[in-house]
Amino acid sequence: MGAQWSQFFPPYPNFTEGDVESQDGKVFIITGGSSGIGQQLAKMLYRKKGRVYIAGRSEEKARLAIRNIRHEVPQGGSLEFLQLNLDDLSSIKASVEVFKSMESKLHVLWNNAGVSQPPLGSLSAQGIELQLATNCLGPFLFTTLLLPLLEKGAAESPPGCTRVVWLCSQIVELSSPPGGFPMHEVQQPPKDKTRNYVNSKTGNWFLSSEFARRVGSNGIVSVALNPGAASTNLFRHTPWMAYLAWPLLHKPELAALTELYAGISADVKVENSPNYVVPWGRIGDMRKDLTQATKPREDGGSGRAEEFWRFCENKTQDYL
């Protein structure tokens, strides 16, 4: 329980903006970067001269975030908006094509956007349970389509500097059943929005681990993280939860340091896969049974991560 306690009350961060050199020439995408943790991360990368794309569904909110960041940081890199609707698989390829028209490479993708416990019965444009669609299937498709640009970023960068960051959650370790979710719960989600949220975050852990297994040889690091409990609009569908959790909630700037560490720190390496980062920027250990689930059956694991990967492939194949 000590490891969980230290995630509720993390030690002072040892990795901050001051530890990050200039990111001039580096290209970054942050999904959900118009508010909360994502916006704070965008500000940090912009301050370090990075070329930052804030990807999201609301251009109005993104433009406001960009104006605010530029006001706070008069001399930064560049900030751009990228239209992205993760809950509509049919629209994601067009978003990637727009990005490709502006950039030929990508160095770090933060799959930061997510939804938590919307009203029961909420569905994506394709009729899929909304949390599974937004937190897993959308990011999976987006990452898959961006892989050629990530490979170009990796080809010109030192090993391990090109990364994909997947937002997991401490709730996975606290609430996920042994070995992770049973596959029938993603194939036919239960009428339990909390359980579906836990499953989607467990899915992020599985996708991160399986992505690492498949592309690590290309020099791309895949890392999952628990950003830390932060006061953001993630709780907009469950305001009572934000009220109850208030003593445990921290400023988004601290959680952004967890994401910054996952995307930039030299501590995160290809050979350490599967990488798992905890607040406010430390290498952590995922629950043993969930780590075992990331290993294929032929390597003594349960193969659950590989099975979930194939499920995501099947659900998104018509939108490639």
C-alpha cells in the first residue's frame, strides 16, 4: 500500500522545466491541450521553444488557450490548433492528413485527452460506449495513423527521444480486477459507467505496453502514466466526486510535470518497457498481475494486452 500512498501524496518533483533543454526543432502533439493538465504541459513546451499542436474538438477553447499561453510566455516556440474528435473514428484520418500537410515528423505524442463517467448510455458517433471510444479507440487510431511521422522523428533523434505517452490512472491499480478486464466487458460494456471508466484506463495501460512491444525496435518509447490527482474538468460529469476528492487534488501544473517527465526525461528508456510513470515524475511499478497481462502467452503471460490490441485493430480497421 506504500506505493499507492506515495501516489496520493507524492514527494516534491525532482524533474521540472529547469531540467529541460531547448526543444527548438521538436514537434509535439497534445490531445486535450486546451485546458487543465494538457494546457499546462503545452505552456511548458512552448516556453522551451517547442513546436506544439493542441489537438481537440473545440477550436474556440483551443484558440483561447493559445492566446493565454502566448500572453504568459511572450517569446516561445510555436502553438497551433489541430481539429481532432476522438469520439468520431471517421474524422480522425482527416485530422492526421491536416497535420501531415504541416509537418513531416513528430517527436512526442501525448494522448492526454479523455472522458470520465459521462451519463450512462453515452455513445460515440459510431455507437460505441463513449469512454472506450474516446479513451482507447480514438487514441489507438490516431497513434496508428501518426506512426510513420513518429518513425521519421525517431530516425533523426537520439534513441528513446521519440515517444508516445498514454494517460493511465491510479484507479487501474486500485480497482481493476485481477489480470485486467475480461474481454466481454469491452465487447459488450456493462451498464456501469465507473467500471467502464476503469476498463478504458486499463486499456490505456495495455495499449501502451503492446505498442512498446511492437515498435520499440524502431527507437520509439511507449510510456503509460498516472499523472496524479489534479483539479481539472475531468470531473465535469461527476462534480460530487471532485468535492469528495478535494483534499487529494493538486494543481494541474504538478500533474503536467508528470507528463513532461514521461515525454522528455532520459530516465524513460526503450529497454525499460513497459514504462510506467507516477507523480510527479518518477518511474513506478504497475501491479504485478497487470504487468503479467502485457506479456504474450508464449512468454508466460496472459496475452490480455495483445488481445485488446487486436480488438482495437478490428474496431478501427475501416477508418485507416
